[in-house]
Amino acid sequence: MIRELHEKLINKEITAQQLAEEYLARIKEKNPQINAYLTITEELALEQARKVDEKINSGQSIGMLEGIPGAIKDNICIRGIRTTAASKILDNYIAPYDATVIERLKEAGSVFLGKTNLDEFAMGSSTENSAYGVTKNPIDLERVSGGSSGGSAATVAADLAPWALGSDTGGSIREPASFCGVVGLKPTYGRVSRHGLLAMASSLDQIGPITKTVEDAAIILSAIAGEDRMDATTAKSAGKDYEKYLTGEVQGLKIGVVREYLEGLEKEMRQSMEKAIEKFKRLGAEIVDVILPYSPYALPAYYIVQPSEVSSNLARFDGIRYGLRVDDEQESGFPADGMPKKLLETYLDSRRYGLGAEVKRRIMLGTYALSAGYYDAYYKRAQKVRALIRQDFEAAFEKVDLIFSPVAPTPAFRIGEKTSDPLKMYLEDIFSVTANIAGVPAIAVPGEEVEFEGKKLPFGFQLSAKWFDEENLLRAAHAYEIGK
Amino acid sequence: MSLTKDEVKHIAELARIGVDEEELEKFSTDLSAVLDWISKLEEADVSAVSPMARVAGSINVAREDRMRESDSREEIIRLFPEERNGYDKVKSVL
């Protein structure tokens, strides 16, 4: 889709401003219905588009992304723009700097239409934890868009932007992509800079594209990937144009299937996955059975490591330097213990009223796991289990190039269905979390739609590749997409 | 793994999150359920591995500690919940 829009711009069939206006009009019309955008950046978009038009009119050639509008998940900072992380505690926060991915996209000349909705601080699998309301699935308004990048996925699915950025800590790009019938890519940990991403779990977070096609995801990845001195965990730039690796061929690629995963699915979903595997076989890939013996421990390990890192990363939201500061003038009932009472109350009240229930739950889980006497039993043990899971992947990748699995156990569920029990919601991530735990890249691609609760709904499959092997990952996904 | 309300209150204190009686009840139930489920990790044999400290494989990356001017001073000051003479006004810390 990006390539087509690019052609239209260079052939002067449309101007960048007209393109932006078209999307902005559609957003104004549809957004009240689905609540995908939290902030619409009309002025910024038109200004960016105007600059591209000037360039085109002066006869200069433009890059693939110049003038192409996109949407940004609201946990990624754009300087001068409201950035809320879908939390009341940042309701009035205007980011004083650009995230590195934003700097790179600005340099590439892209246009920003607005900031999209998410589960508060990226904690959730349905966008129901947003302090600003859920994002409804454009395919069925009674269902969730998935999470935590629900706003971005719904935006692309509803044609409210050709591309969007999301973030993925346990499946937050891939699950909403599956639920909305679009493509979602989580790069290898260290491929894309996290500078300017409001940190959730620093050893798991990655920013990635949500798009209509695999080629578009490749184009966005090329623009945002690479080493960054502001993020010490980024790997040396590959300097690759990932879209150049999309040969349309899978001959010679070995795809591993974890049979156990498929056996756990209901019939309709299992058949959709088996059809996808058949298609890869037809296209010339070799299908091999693989086992990941420690994968049942991935989700519990994740729910120790992630909340622990969350408890540390969210300590900064304390009502002191930015965001909501509350003093309800009431005694919180906690001992001051050597700290000035009034200062303690500022922390207690600001966090009490500014943070949502799920965020508090995870901060407390993490605080407990890291507290004196429990650190070894919980966090350290979980990090060891993590090493075992990584070893599973290393062993599997000796036999295969890619690993196939479902993205989530079912398609989009109904709004309100899983909100009463946190554990029920956590189990949504059962297939997606392993990629974050191990650090490997993974992509969600729409598979055959499934019949579920009387509706025909999108249902994605997932491919994972070796660390830093986004080329083969994208190549295989693209071949599936265009193949017969 | 069941957490008592007192234990949850202690955690909330450490996490600097104010909670009322009702919330203490709910959190105690929720957190106990999750910790119960997580105890599954005790089954895994972790004797042969070290904790996975590095995900991307990069070793401590350093850069020169050189001072530079910030161009976002005004924007940062504007974010202070309460500002006085360019300073962030907070409750007494002594």
C-alpha cells in the first residue's frame, strides 16, 4: 500500500496535503465510533505534508515514506504533542522530545496523523485498560481490537492510516494485528531503539510496525531500525532495506511447527492454522516438527520479569516532575517511616488517583517479587527459566529457519468478557510471549478467517525467526501473502 | 500462595500507592491468584543455567560523559505541576 501511495505522489495524481486531508476526514468521521485515536495531530500532519509537496513541486525526488501518513501509539513521544500512555497520570503531559523512531520517521519525511489508544502503559491484551475508553474492533464493534496496541491495529484495519507504530512486550503488536486482520511485526530485541518509548519492561519492549501488508512492515522497519546512542541495548545497524529481501520465494526454508500448540486450539482455529501450514508446503517450504519443552513456563516467567521491571519503570510517575499531582488532603493510613508525611502523601495520592487498577496490580506484583527475601525465589528464578527458554529456541533453530505458531488462542473476544479475572486476560498472551522472553523477531500475518460465536472473524498466525534474521521472517510472510 | 491484607498493605507502602480497605481486599485476591499460578515455575529445573541478564548480547556500552546544552529547558519547566522561579515546587523534603 505504501508503494502505491508513493507512486501516486510522484505521478502527481494526488498531493501529500490532499492525502493527509483524505485520512483526516475519514478519521473525523469514523473515530467517534471506534475510539482508535486519542489525539489527532491535524496541524502537524498538514505542515509535514506541505513540506513534502514543496519538495515535489520543486522537482526533487522523494523517498518511499515521504508524504505517507501514519499513526503513532500514544506511549511513543512526539515533541510538543500530548503523550498520555492512555493514563490519567499523564493526561496533560506534552512530550519535550522526539523518540528516536520519531526522529527517523521525520527524517524519512513521513506524516503523523495522531496518537492511538492503548491499554494503560501498554498493560493489557484488549485496550480495555485504557483510561480513555476501549477501542472497538472495526470488523465487529462489540469486540475488542486486542491490546495493548489496539488503537494502532484498529486504525490500520479501518483505513484511518496506511501504517501505524505499536509496541510489543508480550504480544502487544501481534495480538491486536491478529484480531483486526492486519500485519504486525515485533523486531528482534535490540533491532529498534526504545528511546522515547515510555518504558514498560525494559528487557522485553520493542517498537514495531502495524500495516496492511508485509512489504509495508518491511519499509517501516528499514526506516526505524538501527543502533542508537540513546539506547544502549540497540545492536549495530544492519543498514538493510528489508523490502529488498521480499523475493516471493520460500523454497529451501525450513519451518518448524510445535504440534502441541495446535492441539490446544479449538477445531475452527486449528483448521485455519493447518491451512496456513499447507500453503507454506505448497509454496515449497519444508515443514518440520519441533519441540520447545520449556514453553509452558514462558508465561509465568513473563509475569514475574515484566511486573518486576514495570515496578521499577513506573516509579517515576510520582506527581513530582510532570503529570498529575494530587493531594486529597486525607490521611492515607501509611506510616511516614522517616519520610516527611506531606511528601509521602503526594506520592501515595498521585499514584492512587492517576494509575489504573491493572497498572497498580502489576506494580505491586513486581514490588513483591523484588522485595527482600523474595528476589531469589521469584525474579532470579524467572530469569533462569528465561535462559532455558532461550536454549529451547537455539536448539530449534539448529533444525529450522522459522517457527510457526498461532498468535492467540481465539479471534477477538467480546468487550467486557475477560475483564473480571486478570488471569484470564494474561492467558491471551500464551503463544506470543515466548518471542519477547527469548528476544527473537516475530510477525503476525492474517490467516484464513474463522467462524467464531456466529461471526466470521480475522485470525492470524505467527512466524518467529532467529535473532536479527528479519530478512527471512519477512520473506516467508510476504511469500505467504502473495502466494496462491 | 495467599497474601494477607497486611502483606498487601506493606507492598502498597513500598510501591507508594495509596489504597483503601476495599482495594486491599480486591488486590489481595487478585495478587494471590496470580502468585499461585506463577508457582508453577518451581517445577522447572534451573540448576544448570545462569539468570539471563542480557537479551541482545551487547555488553556494557559506554559513551563519553560530556556535558551539552539542553534545548528543551522551557518545555520541561512547563511540565512541573507547580512551578516557582523556574524551579519545581514540591513539599518539604526535610
